[in-house]
Amino acid sequence: MDFPNRLYELRRQAGLSQEALADLVGVTRQAVQKWEAGTSRPDMDNLTALAGYFNVSLDYLILGKDGGAPLPQAEVHNYYAGEYEYKSKTTVCGVPLIHVHFGGLGPRLARGIIAIGNISVGVVSIGGVAVGVFSLGGVALGLLFALGGLGVGALALGGFALGIISIGGFAAGYLTFGGISAGVYSAGGLAIGSKVAIGGMVYGGVLEIGDEVSGKGAAFFTPLSPGDREAAVQTIYAVAPRWVAAFLEFIVRMF
């Protein structure tokens, strides 16, 4: 069996696609494809990374000889001018537990359970553009939590925040807090709420509490009297789910 076939068998036994192996070693999928086709050979750094990952000796990987101690499963560190990459030896379904990839010119993709990079994709994702369950970045897209200049997620915080619960300079969603806030239940300098709006200038469908109100719903001007405050809280609990009403009650009681 020659090198291309040995590489193919090792990759197949590890349950990795060509793309997954390429990501682990830090090369392109086309490079792995050429290695397995026999049209090119990896350099010594990549051979060492391959042998370390598959826990075989270089003698076995290159020549098919069984002699020589296997290399310990290696972590991949790549250093380029102005660029750094690290991939942990531990993987989950072929994906590195930790992948760090940033710097240099152009996009640098980090893909791992924990991913940190110019562009990052992972369960926990940190980067210029971050996509994951929990995301932090200039642009953050998070299934549960997103924090960024632009944050989109179930709980979103950012200059522009879009989420079920969103907090930001401009916040849009279901329950929103921001300089400009638009949602079903909103609080902010300019608050637009289809049911409840609380803030400076407010537009609400059922309840409005603010310095200036549109008069479309039940309206209370700030500062609130004790009687107005209690009436407003009762209205909130009548139109909002309890978990939302508890948030809004806390805000109302500060006026």
C-alpha cells in the first residue's frame, strides 16, 4: 500500500471527510484530495501533523514500515506572517474542541466547539464575525446569546440588537430596551411597543408610560404618582406574560 492509500485509509478509519482533515491540518481540501490522488505530496510539517493526528510513525505514514514508535497525537500550531492558528488534538465528530485562527490578510475561519477567529463558527464563537450558540463579535449571530456591534440571537446585546430579548442602541424584538426600542414590549428613549411602551417618547398599543405619549392606549405621564404606578403595573400584568411583566414592573417602579 502506498502513501495515498495509507492516508485515505487512516482518514476513513478516523471518520473524517477530506474537508475535515484539511481543517485539522491547516490546508485546503484540494490539497488533501491531491495527496490522496498521488498528484502531490505534503511537506514535512504537514507529514508530521498528519502522523501526530493519526498517532502513527512517520516511517509508517511515508513508507508503510511498522517500526518506530508512533508519535503522540499532536496539536496543530501554524504560524505565518501576521497570522496564528491553533487546533486542539481533541475533536468531537471530527471538529476540533478548540480552533483559534486569526490575523493575516483576508478572512481567517475558525471552526470548532470553541472557535476564535476573524470569522468563527462554533458552539462558543468569538470573532469579527461570530456564529454559534453563544457568540461575541463585531457581528454576532447566536442561537441563544449574541453580543456584538450587530447582535442577533435569542438574547441579543449590541449597537444594533435583534432578538427575543434585545438590548442596544437600536433594539428590535419581542422584549426590547434601547435608545431606540421597537417591539411588542419596549422601553427606551424612543419606545415603540405594539402592547406596552415605556420611555421618553412612546408609542404603544395598550399602555404608554413616558414624557410624551401618542394617546393611542392607556397613557401615564412621568413622573408617576403612586396611584398611576399601581394602575400601570396592573395593566402590564393584564397584557404581558408574567416573566415579561416582572421586567417591566421593575422599570415602572423606577419612575
